[in-house]
Amino acid sequence: MGLKLNFNIDPRTKIIILVILSFMVFNDVSLYISGILVLIPFICLLFSNHEKSSLVYIVVYVLAKYIQIYILPTATGLTAIILITFSYTVSRMLPILMMGYYTITTTKVSEFISSMQKSNIPQDIIIPVSVVFRYIPSVLEEIKSITNAMKMRGFGLTVKSLKTPLKLIEFYMIPILISAVKTADELSAASLTRGLSNPEPRTHLLEVKLTKLDYTLLAITLIGFGIYAYNFLRGVLIA
């Protein structure tokens, strides 16, 4: 049984947190600020029936930070290069990827469209992004199906298959590319069929609104961003 305890966040909250998190983790942020902010994807995943993903995420992130703080100062040579590449890539990219994964997998297209229209976002932005919300899960399912089909034929995505790159491209990459293009065309046609391009106001059966949970997460994120902005501006002025 999962830990899903009515942890339903508005799509606007998810997108705001994702944007702020993306901006901050690519800059030098104090450890206590980054530590608080990287816990947000962990909490969201943990209480949204993604316990395994949340635990793997937090363990890998803590390992990367441990390497940065305690091992890198004494590492030299090739070992130092490998550890720097791993630790900095993980500590800066993983929180964004996990928050993006949570946003994509837990947001219904109808919720996204309703929340964006409530915020008076132009249709030129809503339509492409709503297609993306359907596109990524569809492509991942197609990749999984193609991988299973190749395994049944004795050609899985393994180290052994890397020794024959031409067969890998022919049997694995080309079907994925063709499927991705086909899926994009089908989703575009489906969105037009459902009338997403209709300029008239739409009615929604689903009511989307900001709750206390949304305001709490937004407050934590904005406070962290405010502390970061203050320290950044103070450093610029001092310099």
C-alpha cells in the first residue's frame, strides 16, 4: 500500500516549483537551502505512490553530496575526475529530473488545461504543453514495448548489443524514432479533435484550485529563493 494521503497539488504549483528549483540548483546555493529544496521532490514522490523512486532519489543525492563534501577534497587524478562528474551532475540535475518526472506522471491533461486557463495563459502555450504532457508518457510506454519485443527476439539493450551498433540502430533506435513521430502526429490530431484550438471559453467538470498544501509548498520554495536572491545580490554588491 502506498503513502498516497490526498497529496494532490495544483499543476501551477508544480510548474512554479520546477522553474525555481531549476534556476537554483544550477547556481551556487548554500547547503541548507539546497537541502530544503531538494526535499520537495522527495516528499511529493513519497506521498504520491512513488515510494521507490523517492527513496532511490534521496539516497543517490545524499551520496553525491557526501562525495562533494568529504571525498573530493582528497581525491586526485582520474578518480577525482570521475567523482566530480558524478557528484556535480547528480546534485544539480537529479532534483530537476525528479520534479519533472513527478509533474509529468501526476498531472492530468484536463487538470493542466483547466489551471492554465484559470491563470489566463494564452492558448498558444497551453496547447503545445498539454500535448507534451501526453507525449512523454506515451513515448515511454512505446520504448518499453519495443524493448520487450527486442528481448523476445534475443536482442535486448545490453552491453553485448553495444558491440554491434548498426544492429542496435536498426532494431532498436529506428523503431523508437518512428514510433515517436507517429505518436506526436496522433496526439496532435487528438488535441485538435477535442477542440483545444477552439478560441471560445471551455467548460470543465474538474475543479482546480490552490489548497493549503499548495500555499505551504510555494511558501517554502519562495522563502528559499528569497534567501538565495539576497545572498546572491549581496555577493554581487560586495564584489
